Amino acid sequence: MIIKDKTEFFEALNEWEASKIPSGKPETKDPDELYLSQREAARFLRVSLPTLISWKKARKIPFYQHGRKVLFKKSEVLEAMKNSVM
């Protein structure tokens, strides 16, 4: 499989996540179980990219990193914002 852009990457990632769910259970697709890039997370939180990066470095917001790719799980970002006073 060749992935040409980030949209295809996130679709493949979401399909892979869905494939880990046992087939016996009905699939419940929660919109909060999406992964966001740094730019998407900054837009979602309505903060600047440098602000998001400083929160990431200070470990105020959970993130996943593989090489240079940084992703944020939407549900974890929302939970961090609820539990944090920034």
C-alpha cells in the first residue's frame, strides 16, 4: 500500500485501529477516537502551533510520536483540557 497524503494515512490508521476490535462485538465508532496532527490539534484547540508545541514539551498534553510524526488522540486532548488549568 502506498500512502500519498496525510488523509490516506489517517484513514489507514483508523482502519487499522478498527481491525483490532474483535469481530464478535458490534463496532462503535466514536468520533473522539481520531488522531490529529500538530496543526489539526492546534486548530481544534484554537491555539497557535508554538503554544501547542510548548504544551507538548511540558507534557501538559498527551501525544504519540513515531520518528518525526507527532499525533494527538482527540479524546485524550479533550480529557487533558478538562483536567488542566493552563
